[in-house]
Amino acid sequence: MLLAIDVGNTNVAAGVFDAHGVLQAHWRWASDAGRTADEYGALLAWGLSEAGLERTSLSGVVLGSVVPALTTTFSTLAHTYLHRVPLVINGLVQTGIPLAVDTPEEVGADRIANALAVARLYGTPAVVVDFGTTTNFDVVAPDGAFLGGAFAPGIQTASESLARRAARLRSVDLRAPGRAIGRNTADCMRAGLLYGYVGLVEGLLARIAAELGAQPLVVATGGLAPLIVAETKLFDLYDPHLTLRGLRLLYFLNTQPADEEVGATPAGRAPAARASDRRRSE
């Protein structure tokens, strides 16, 4: 089995895939550079135990991180607790797709993983919108090349900044207020944040499609994605584990001969919910 770890600025997502690419267990922990490898190792041990999995069953570790301090922490965890040398993803490994940007070595591991996963599992052209500390738009061309994209502050980041910098505003829970005209301070903030971000996403996607000259498949991922997916019809798919799936593909791309690579086989395809189905279920 393979342990995939995606270290973001706010959260760490980790998951265990079996030999067929099925996600057997997954966890989300707070990103904290002050935590030691021992502390994260304890969280992993607890998670594995709850899922009925043994540490000795993990034959490989793949790590994608945008937090340098935690890259070291999780590399130490892999060596110390799992006795495995992790594959650390960056722009210099085999990416499986061309990185058609000015400085490929600067492309984050999460963006590489998202681009590879969407190309292999769902098709191109595509745009992955990853809702986290930042809102990332990752654009994949019809030929599978990663073209770059756009960054915007994440909705939670914007909310916290607004409450911190405006003397008479406070933090609010992020949920749709049901109307654009708020009748109290909290709903005014929610309307501006939620519906304002819907407008941001729809506007950027329209510009990206115009520059591509084609209508891309639009896939949402990230911890905050459900907030926005529920409020717009532009998303074709919602896959909460897309980055982990991409890290898995990158692991096998870099550790197995090309003819043995585990790619987008039917068993490995993501059981993602279509955004429209998700809206109906909610």
C-alpha cells in the first residue's frame, strides 16, 4: 500500500491507497510547523489503527509539500516510523505532463499532482480549482500540458483578514446566507465572501476558457470547495481527493518502468461526485 501526503499551508491531507488505486483511508490534520515528526507520527499511527491498517503494510511514501519546514518533518516521519525513503515531489521529478511555464522548478507539488490527475483520470482541456489557503486555478491544455493558471486569496484567508483589519467586523462561520442583500453584519460578510467568491471563480473561468479557445472540464477540489460548488453550475466534477490521487500517479511514474506504471485504470479511477449531483443531494 502507498501512503500519500499533501502538505498545505493550512491542512495536511494524507491517504492510503491499495494496489488497485482505491483510497482505503484518509485524514486531515492541521499544518503546524511547530509539531514534531513524533507528533505527526502519533496521529498517523492512530489513524492507521482506526482504519485497521498496519504500518508494515505501507510499501511506499509520496510527499507533496508547499511548507519547507514540514517537508523535513514528514520526511523524518517516513524514515523513522515507516522505514521508507519518501518520494518528494517537485518540478524536477518526472511529472508525466509538460510544464509549459516560465520556471518549472517553481511549480508547487500540489499543482503538478492536480494537473496530472485531471489529465489522466478525467481528460483535457481542464481547469482544476483548488480551494484552500489560496484558491488555485490550474490549467491543462488539450494536449495535456500544464499551462499555469491563477492564484487568489482563499475564502477563509479573506474572511480572517477582513475580521482582523476592520475594527467593527468579527469572524463569522462561512455559509451561504441565502441572499445577496445581508440584513445584519454577519450576513453582509457572508454574502460578500460567498457570493463574491462565486463571482471571482466564474469570472476567472470565463477568461481562462476564452484564452484556451475551448470550453474546459472544470474540476473542484480542496477543503473549502463545497462552499462554492453548491452556489454555481460551472463545475463538472467535485473530487475532494484529486491531489492525493495525483501524488499516487506521480509515485508510480517515478518508481516503476513505463510499461508497469499504474495509471488511469478503471480500478484506479476516482469515485468523484458530479457537482450537479452533489447540489441535488444537498
